[in-house]
Amino acid sequence: MLEKDMYQSIKKHLEKAGYSVKAEVLNADITAVKDDLVVIVEMKKTLNTTLMYQGCKRQRISDYVYLAIERPLTKQLRSKQFREKMHLVRRLQLGLLFVDMKKDSVQTFLDPMNYTMKKNRIKKRKLLKEFEQRYTAFNTGGVTKTKIITAYRERAIIVAHYLIGKELTIKEIKELTNDYKCASILQQNYYGWFDRITRGHYSLSDIGKKEIINYSYVVDEILNIESKRRKKKGTNILHKNMK
């Protein structure tokens, strides 16, 4: 199906809504006018960035702009890729029409209404908390299949650091790290680094002994940052009795 094949279906759809319709007015695929309201429709077989860009250009000269594409298959509609495109279309305040040539019908999938991005306050607070609690900046943006140094991992690394060659109680670990919530790190043992000897008494597991070696650079950086903070403020912020 070519873009031009969709024209008649869209024309009838708009005329049914009371619009006067003409094609290729100032390079716009379809222009529809009702009273003082101007609507432009740009057509493509599939939804892509070229079509979105064309729609954005038409927003300068019309009240509303719709993008028209051949109706996607149900599987495509449910795909992550299509949902991401829908997000962009909404943010660009564009409308979207689905054209079914077999049924000679047009469905308004999205209206070009003003779109206000809803903020997820919980996720925003979580992001800020992670940002504020993280000590180091070893991560590189855009990488995949790479272990990210999160604030939680930093805390686990420091706990593991103080357990090298030792068996300590939770109380002793709290005093060394000044991390009074470290009990959850030891008990959950998310990375499998710790062994519970007895109640409230822990040591490094074989996995922990091997992996903590790979994080020596993180330990050094955290100790260095903490040392500078102590000198600057005269107090210990996170870790206590570090050497």
C-alpha cells in the first residue's frame, strides 16, 4: 500500500466530521478546514522519525497535526518499540490515525491534545536518594552488561572490606563503617558475599573473598573521599576508624 492509497479513506473520514479537505496544500499531504480550525495530516506506511519530523514542521501552520499510518498488527501495537514511539508522539503533541484499507476505515488512535508529562514522584525521590548516597563516579553512561557501582554496592563493598580475614559481629561492623543499617546488607546477602557464623556474627564467603579483590579501587576511592571529608568538616560522616 502506498501513502496515496490512504488519501480517500482519510478524506472521507474528515469530511464526515464536517471538514473541507484538500491535498498537497503548501506541501502538506492533507489539509482539512472547518470554520477557523485547520488540521493537517501527514501520511506514511509506518510510523518513523521522518513522519514525526514532518508533523512537527506542520505544527507551525496549523491548529492540529495528525500522523496517518497503515494500521499495525496487534503484535506490533503491543511491542516495546511501538510503545516508545507512542510516547514520543504524545510528547510532540501530535495525533495518530490508523488506516485500514480493507475496511476503508480510519481510527483516531491518538488526539493531538496538550500532553502534560506526569512526574513519578516516587521514582524521582529514589533517583535523588541514589544520587546523594553514592560516593564514587566510576560508572560510564550508556554501557551495557557491566556491573554498576550503586550506593548499595558501595556499602556492601565497605562491609566486605572490613571483614577481610576477620569474623565480626554486626555491632562491630556498625562501629567500623558507621553504617547503622548494614545489618540488612549482611542478612539479605544479595551478592552472596557473606557467611553467617552464628546469630549476628559474620565473615566473608568464598565468593566475597574473590570478588572484593576486584573492588579494591572502589574501597580506595571511598576511603580517600571520606578522609578528605573528615579533614574538611572535622567529623566522620560515613565510616569510622578508617585507615
